[in-house]
Amino acid sequence: MKIVQVIRLLDEGYGQPQSRPKLDPLSELVATILSQNTSDANSGRAYRNLIETFGNWDRVADAGADAIAAAIASGGLSLVKAPRIKSILEIIRRERGSLDMGFLADMPLDEAREWLQALPGVGPKTAACVLLFSLGRPSFPVDTHVYRVAKRVGLISNGVSPAGAHQVLEQVVPQDAFYRFHMNLVRHGRQVCRAQRPRCGECVLREICNYAKG
């Protein structure tokens, strides 16, 4: 099966990825929103600034969108992300009575995913990041790197959308490989299988990659 070959070759090429610092579900949610359409360095800086400025999520929820935007300005798109974060925090606190999202750990996976995606600006990738990285639940995040590499290698067809890719990959990737496969795909997409000028001559997947063969 091709997926087994891809996982094995990436494991051999990159090894076991380092574990990400584990955040609580709400912190992971906010951090993932801040990571949208920007670099890890910029989003990390914005997240740290947000925490240092307000101290906790209740204070962020009580702050004005302008103040939140000022705190996360280094991350880019702050005028879009600030009201989104404020709205999410207000919805969670209103619906749940607090900002504790630990209940997602015990909710059926499909229901937890649906609950997250009902929040403003939260799509399949953001929901999957919260479920996998914070709660260790078997949900596979598909970002631009994962989507590009999966299409080029031939794990998903060209007609599959990014949202659809979540379902396809969750069905074929062994659950115990979700984390390391996601992390290695992201690394591979950044370093080798770039959007422009992919470095196929250096690719550990070149022998089984549809794009390289074509």
C-alpha cells in the first residue's frame, strides 16, 4: 500500500519528529488561528505578545478587538484575527460558562470536530490541530504543505479539496502515525517539495511520486 511506503520513507529521511509543546485546547485553538497565513516565527511572536499583554484568556475576551489586534500585530492579518479570536472566546464562555475546553476530550470525535468547526473561522484544519496536538485524538490536520505533498505523491487525487483531503487521509493513514506523518509531511513540504521549484532530485519519495515521474 502506497501510504505505508510514504510513511516509511519519510521516517527514514527525517526520523521521529520532536514533540511540539503541548497546549491546552483553547491555547492551541488561538495559536492555530494566529498561524493562519503567516510564518511560525511571526505567529509565535504574536501568541507570546497576546499572553504577555493580557495574562489570561478571560482578559482577552473582555478586551476590545483593537487592543487584541495591537497585541497580535506582528503575526499579520491582525484586523481579521483579533475580532475572530474575541468572538470565539465570547461564544465559548457564553455557551460553556467558562473558557475550559477540556470537555472535548470526552466528546465523540465527530461531535468534537463539529463543535469546533461551528466557531467563527474554524475549519477542518484548525479543528484537527486542536484535537490532535492538544488532546491526542485521531484527527489529521491538512495544511498547505500536507495537501501539496499528498497530491503530488498521489495519496489524494487532483479533484479532492483541502477539506475533503482530511477525510481521505484519515481513512488511509494509521492512527498511530498521525502525528509523525503530519509533522514529516510539513517538514518535507517546506524543505523539499516546495510550491515553487520542488527539489525532486533530493526527494526521498521520488521513486514513488506521481509528480516526479510525470
